[in-house]
Amino acid sequence: MQPKSAATACAIGRDDREVYCWGYNGWGALGDDTFTSRGSAGAIAEPGPWKAIGAGTYHACAIKETGEAY
């Protein structure tokens, strides 16, 4: 069963250019190699630096400064 709020959010750290995600993680959208949802931001498993990030209810996608997609 899906929780009442199945939202995933992510942001790029201003100083370190790493990606931090929080929220629903039922399908691993938080990128931390777990399926555990969390209420506070945590760094994803793949190191940066990152250029762009986008997240939706069941997914998150990011582009490194080198152009690689994750």
C-alpha cells in the first residue's frame, strides 16, 4: 500500500554540488541504495559534482557536470 504522501524531492547542494533527496523511497527513487523513506535530506550514493536534478512521485533523475545521466 502506498503512503498518504508518495512524494520524492531532491536538491543540489550549493557548496558541494552533491545531490540530496528525501521523501518516499518505495522504488529506490532517493538514490541511496535503500527502499527506506525518510523525512530529512540525505546524500545519494553516486558522487557528483552534479549539474541538474529532477524528481517526481516515483522517480528522480540527475545529470553530472560531465554530462552523465543517473
